[in-house]
Amino acid sequence: MRRSAAELDATGAAVYLVSFEQPGRLRAYIRTHHVGFPVLADPQRRVYRAYGMARGPLWRMYGPRVLWGYATRILRGARPHIRGDTLQQGGDFVIGREGRLRLIHVGQDSLDRPPADELLRAVRHAEAGFVRRLTDRHGAER
């Protein structure tokens, strides 16, 4: 998201991050990671439930794909940021100016995020009333 911030700004889009972390822990995360977007604390997970994001099963949230993804990041020198409820599904949504959902993506595991260009495309098409549900890597709609 940080790399696409300028492109998002050019579209006029407003980006908000929502976290289930307590506000104190969230402030520390924002400072440490230099988060440049407004971050909303939702420790009761009301937004998560409203958008269909539940706690995922252990076998999927820590399946082979996720473990391999973390292993390759560690081998490249990255430190994994594992904290909080690691079974909580995340998601990405684009909401048009009229308040209607224009892109819906509920992550199936902790590495399941849409590419930034897909989010930008959804933002650009939001004015035209375009609605898109992202699909998994096998082509099935989520």
C-alpha cells in the first residue's frame, strides 16, 4: 500500500486501515511501522463481522502456503510480524463515494492480499458502478 500511496492519492481515494488491536498497541505499531494512512481501532471486531471476516481455521491460516511464505521471507532476511489473533481473517474493500461496496476481498489466510494494482483498478472503476469479487488462485469466487 505504501508503494501505491501516490497513485491512490491521485484517484482521490481515502484509505483507512482497521485493526482489532487495542488502541495503545495500535499506536505503537503505527509509530514503529510508519503507517501513513488513518488507522481505526476495532477491538470488538464490529467491522470485521459486518464485512464477513471471521476467525479462520488453524489448518488454513497456518497451512503449507502460509508456512512456506513466512519461511521464504525469513530466508530473505525479513522478520515476521506475528502478533495478536493470528487466526483472524483480514480483508480489502473498496467503497464507492455513494457508499456501495465496489471490491470485496476476504483473505483466506494471512498472506492472501490482492495486488495493489487490483485495488487501484477497483478505485478507478468505482465511479462507473463496477463491482468485483476477487477469486482465489483456482478461479473460484470468494
